[in-house]
Amino acid sequence: MTVPIENLLDTDAMLAPEELDLRATVRRFGEQRLRPHIAEWFEAGGVPVRELSAELGKLGLLGMHLNGYGCGGSTATAYGVVCQELEAVDSGLRSMVSVQGSLAMFAIYRHGSEEQRQQWLPGMAAGEVIGCFGLTEPDFGSNPSGMRTTARRDGSDWIVSGSKMWITNGTEADLAIVWARAEEGIVGFVVPTDCPGFSAREMTRKLSLRASITAELYLDEVRLPADAQLPEARGLSGPLACLSEARFGIVFGSVGAARDCLETTLDYVAARDVFGKPLAGYQLTQEKLADMAVELGKAQLLALHLGRLKDAGRIRPDQVSFGKLNNVREALQIARQCRTLLGANGITLEYPVLRHANNLESVLTYEGTSEVHQLVIGEALTGVSAFR
Ligand SMILES: Cc1cc2nc3c(=O)[nH]c(=O)nc-3n(C[C@H](O)[C@H](O)[C@H](O)COP(=O)(O)OP(=O)(O)OC[C@H]3O[C@@H](n4cnc5c(N)ncnc54)[C@H](O)[C@@H]3O)c2cc1C
């Protein structure tokens, strides 16, 4: 008798019936609608963002953890579970949902005016309006406080100039949340991408997260009315609050990618004969499988624990850093180890393991690199900031 990986620790018992139902729905969507195409999208270096966004919107997955404005008002844990199922197919697909719901929509939800929420959120929840989130610049990634994009007032208007880099869905978006430096500090704007002076160019030749569109944004003296500013965003804490939301989704999502690798590998080692018997029957193989299952189980417990903390309104940013650091690092290790067990087959797109490993290299870097999260945890432990 074999025990499915998910049942090893009986973590399903920690999920509510409606969370399990939602998981089943999204898993079915992932297997039937997404997985059959993912290798092709990854190879081609793109995804049909508009088509998929409309379908994800119909399923109620965009901004699902926000309340009102056409959003689902789900628990944070339910949102995490959805991220897990999407990332079990590909990190790029989970990124699409994270950027729309946790970065672009959340920025408007948390920092926007009532008029901005009513204007943008229902269309975004339906997947009819696509958003992107422009924080990173060519010279400022981990340290966004150094950003060079500027916003200056001209009468009641704003003039925004600068460039952003590595922006997910930048060429597909109808609106960009753009962060800029003004006299009073960092400010945020909702920028319709058809504004004169705004342009986006796709970044190609990526070796990771290929089933996701990444772009550079250029803002050349873009004139915006006063009401394009996000009135409640004050300083760097504005974008950082959004990043914390997206990082939370990654805590769960990365476990999905690792689970997919391990499930694939368990099937593979059962079927693959080496030296006259199944690869699954060797002690060296079982050591790898057991160690991976232990790390996967721990990562899932951590995700669920953080989910419940967030649902209770008690989660702290350093706890999200804890989860992102551990779960992405371990997921990447699992993906690489699974690759060894698949031998040469592991390097192909016939199997998901190297695709997941390559994707997880991006996941390790975006939404705060591992080093940034180590520094956040280090500061929480010592009270001393070691960023500079
Ligand atoms: C596929 C992809 C999609 C992305 N999507 C978006 C998006 O939609 N929107 C957006 O705004 N950004 C996005 N990003 C950008 C991402 O957030 C940045 O790449 C990330 O913040 C790291 O910045 P950087 O690449 O400039 O690296 P750097 O900041 O230059 O870091 C380089 C290295 O230095 C280390 N380092 C930095 N500071 C310290 C320190 N104080 N002490 C020790 N080590 C340090 C880092 O950990 C890293 O190892 C995306 C990136 C990728 C790869």
C-alpha cells in the first residue's frame, strides 16, 4: 500500500470543507485547462493572458481574498490553496493571479480612493481589466527606496517620468500601478497604459518563468490627473504592503510546485527499472524521497499555520518572510533533487521538474530575494537592521 504525499501528515484535516471543495475545482481546472498546454507555453515563452484572465475571473480567483467590488471575500488560507494548485502546474500561472490580485488589485483596494475601487476593481476581478505592478527599476530591485522614477506636480496634475523593469504582464496590462519619487516621498499611481508617454516592451530570452510575460515600462513625461494618485499610500510602506500579500501567496504556491515534482518522481521511480529492478526499490532513492517528503510536509504545515495567522489578522511581515524564505528554498531543492531521479528525462519538457526548478529560480528572487528575507528575519531577531 502507498500513502499519497498529501496524506502523509494528514494536512487536509486542517482545511475547511469549502477550502477542500475550492481546491478540487481549481485542481480540475489546472489539470484540464492548463496542464495540457503548459509545456507549449513555456517553450514559446508566453501565455494567452487575456483569455486565461477571463477564465480565472469567471472562477472567482482574481482578488478572491478581497471584500466587495466583485471580489470573493475568501479566507487568506483559501487564496493560498488556490495559489498552490495553480503553481502545481506552473509558477508563471500563479504569478499571473498574484500580480492581478495581490499586487495591482490590492494596491487599489488598500491605498485607493472609493472612486478608484469602484472604477477598477470589478473589471479586474472579472479578468476583463488587466493590471501590472511597477516597482522594480533597472538599478533598484532589492532597494526600491533608491528609485529614480519621479513624480512632480504641474498645477493639479502630476507628471511622471522614469522606467521600470521586470514587470509581469507589463505589455498586456490595461493599467499599471506605478511607484515614483515625489517631493513628499514615494507615491503610487494608477496609470492607464494608453496614456500618452507610456510604453512597454517585452523582455525576451528568459530561462525561467517562461510561461509569463515580463516587460520594461517607460514613462516619458506622462501627465496624470490628481485623482490618479493612490491617496492612502504613504511612503515605501505603500508598495511593501502589497508585496507582503503576494509573498503570502508564494508561501503556498511554492509548495504546489514541489508537490508536483515529487508526485511526478514517485510515479517515475516506480516505473523505471535500473540494474534489473525499479528505481524506487533502492535505499539511495528512498533516502531522497523521504527527505523530500519531510521538507514538503514541513513547508505545508508552515503555509497552513501562516494562513491561519493571516485569517486571524495576526500575521507579521517577518513571519511572511520566514515562510517565503523556507518554502521557496526547499521547493527549489526538491525540484533539483527530483530532476536527479529522472535522469536525462528530467531535463526535458515531457516532465515538469526542470521547468519547475527553473521557475523557482525567479520565485527565489522576486518578491524579495532569499537574502532580503534573511535580513528581515535577522532584524526581527536582533533588533538591528543590516540592510546597509
Ligand atoms: C520573472 C520576474 C518577474 C518579476 N515581476 C516583477 C513585477 O511584476 N513587478 C516588480 O516591480 N518587480 C518584478 N520583478 C523584479 C524582482 O522583484 C527583483 O528582481 C527583485 O526584487 C531583486 O532585485 P534585483 O533583480 O534588482 O536584484 P538586486 O537587488 O540587484 O540583488 C542582487 C543580489 O544582491 C543581494 N542583495 C541585495 N541587497 C542586499 C543586502 N543588503 N545584503 C546582502 N545581499 C543583498 C540580493 O539578495 C541578490 O542576491 C520580477 C523579477 C523576475 C525575475
